[in-house]
Amino acid sequence: MTETNYASPDLAALLSRASVEVPSRGHNLAELSDRFTAGIDVTVTFLPGDDYHRNVETAAALRRLGFNPVLHIAAREMRSREALGDFLARARGEASADRVLLIAGDTLRALGPFKSAMDICASGAIEARGQFRWTSGRPSPT
């Protein structure tokens, strides 16, 4: 991490362990190296109209910078099961991603067969790839 003057050592310590989010277009990724420690998780958003190919390119750039890319999968933006499979394969192959964050997405209508994050879970697509862990905002039921 490049030396940056922070207001307090507590803030510097917090940022060294933080996870951050970047837009899928990947603007200013190099600045992350100036502010955050390599090895942290960086999530890549999936906004309405995004193309998953660009998301994977951004994730690959993050990996080259030493960060751990975590790709959002917006269920309602996936146009087909084949597109989801291709997205997962590219994420793993091109960006060495091993985690995804499942979200429903910000569009009201599904563009394909998935209406929710649970639909993606139920599809078996993540398990079929065998190497992904998925993240959700809710704790596991006990």
C-alpha cells in the first residue's frame, strides 16, 4: 500500500482491512492501490444495463492489481441460463474469482429466467462450477 496520510492510525487500520465496491466500468482502479492494501475483497457492481463481459474485465484488472474480485450477479439482468454459466466460467477463468455476491438486481422485470437471487441458487449453476462460494447479506439459518 502506498503511504497515505490519514487523520488517525485507527482509520488507517480500518482501511487496511476494508472491503470496497467499484462500478463495473472500472474507472480509477489504480487509485485503489494507493488507498487500500492488496488482498482485500473488492466487489464489482452489476447495475441495470451492465454487460457481464465488462464486469469480468474489471474483475481481471482488480486481480492483476492484487485484489480479490467479488462479482455481483444481478439475477434479473441474466438473460439466460447459458449467459449465467458463461459469466461464471469467465469470472473463474479470466479473473480467478472464487466468490460472488448474489443480488436480485435493480430492474423491476427479469430479462431472463431469474427473478431473484434464490432463483440463481436453485438453478444449480454455481454448484455446477464447483469452485465458487456465494455471499449474501443475511446470516445462515441455524
